[in-house]
Amino acid sequence: MIRIGDYITVLRDGRITGHSRMADIDLPWIVRQMVGASTRDFARAHDHAFGEPVLEVSNVHLPRNGAPGYCVQDVSLTLRKGEIVGIYGLMGAGRTELFESIFGCHPDRASGSVRLLGQELMGKDVTACIHAGLALIPEDRKADGLVHSMSIADNLTLANLWRLATRGHLRAETERSAVAKFVQSLSIKARNPELEIGALSGGNQQKVVIGRALMTDPKVLLMDEPSRGIDIGAKADVFKVMRDLAKAGLGILFVTSDLEEVMALSDRIVVMSDGRLAAQFDVGEATHDAVVQASNSGQLIPA
């Protein structure tokens, strides 16, 4: 976006997409010129039926590490095939800790039940959860999602090497083909996939993290703050990917502290407060006031 005098000019992919006086524009106009539509257009639900329950979380507890009480206390929820369920809550509500419990990050501390297509995963480690069909997009991609000394291609294939290798040797052509497929399908703007991951913008780095998760062919995708720290255009791309994946039958459970985001993207909204499930809303029933009130309750409210 370029400002010259009283005018704003917006460029996308090297082409001018909008030019107008500053007095005549607003934020939605800027978004439309930058991404071709509004982010809410990308988030609008497709008409598709949900399938059978794919993830069933029952009575999950995670005690605090070295302190009394629980990070996650007696949380139960269900996710169906093709459904996007948004988990909303304030910092410290236990959202990330719930994902860690589901994904096998605390196999010796978490308790309860996590069933993926009927298979019990509670007590299993991260590797077992990935092989069963779970994938996680972490909250902090720089600290937990990327290996900064490796290339874009290597970051993409890192969790899927066992499928790309024969007798311990990587099949180079198969790896290149897989990388090219996900670079194209996720619109990752990379001049050369062999460049270090740091050559990409934050939004394209996030797409690489998502691509790596999708390469494992998951049945359920856990996304912790998927749009944090990325620009408007990349955010719209991520929202569109989520909706397309859900339409194809993938179950998506995502965490956000952005109220507008959870209202726009979710087929169903779960609210957490103080480690507990505070409320659940179908998308047609949720209101901004009700979601915010539940997030501040600190008490269990029946769904």
C-alpha cells in the first residue's frame, strides 16, 4: 500500500488493485483491494452436512506443574467430520493446555479420554497421536513450529519423512513433488523452496506449518491461534484453507482470542474460562455479549 499526497494506491502481486482518495476509503475497502474480497467472505460457511463424530474428548484433566489446581478441569467436547469448532477464551483459560492434553504432550499427567474415530489416545505420546490422525498447528510458530536453520521444503516434509522414505532413504523426486503440491495448494509465495524458512513472511511461514501438518494426512486438525501475527491477506488465505478442508471432511478444532474470528469461522463455539468449559453455542445462537460473558464467568455453564 502506497500513500501519495491525499491518495492511497494498493498493489497485489505487482499489480495495482485500487486507487482512491484517503477521504473515500475505509478498512473494508483496503482489505478488498489487498485480498480480492473481505476476510468474512472467505470465512462464510459452505453448505455441507457434518459427518459422524471424529474426535470425542471426555472429562479431560491436566494438573498444574508444581502447583495446586488444574490447567484443564473436566473438559468434554465432540467434533464431527467437516465441522469447525472454535474455542474462545482469554489468556490463561486453559485453551492451549487442552490442545497439549489432546495431542499427547503430557501423556503422564493428563487424564480422561481422547478418542479419535473410536481409538483411545489418552496416555499416548505425540508420535502415536500423529500416526493415529491428529495434527497440531502450535500457537508460537517461531518457537514450536519451525526449524529456522532448515529450508522451506525441509520444514514442509519434516513430519512426513517416514512416508517419503524407502528403507531409510528419502525418495527425492517424491519429496519434491509433495513440496510443489503444497506450495501451490496453500499459495505459499516462495521463489525457491530450497531457501531457508526465514526468507518467507510471517504469513507464508504459517502456511508452511499448516502444510506440514496436512502432509501427515490428518483426520483432525488442531489449530492454536492460526492467524496470530500474520497480515490480512495471509489471514484470508488461512481462513479459506480451513473452510475448504472442512468441506472436504476434515474436522477442525481451533483456538482464538479474537471474538470476530471465532464468530465468523465457527460452526460451533466452545468457551473456556479458568480451565473449564464455560459454555457451548451453535453458530446461529451465539452473540458477542453471551460469548464474552461466558469467557469471564470462571464457572461451568451447562451447554
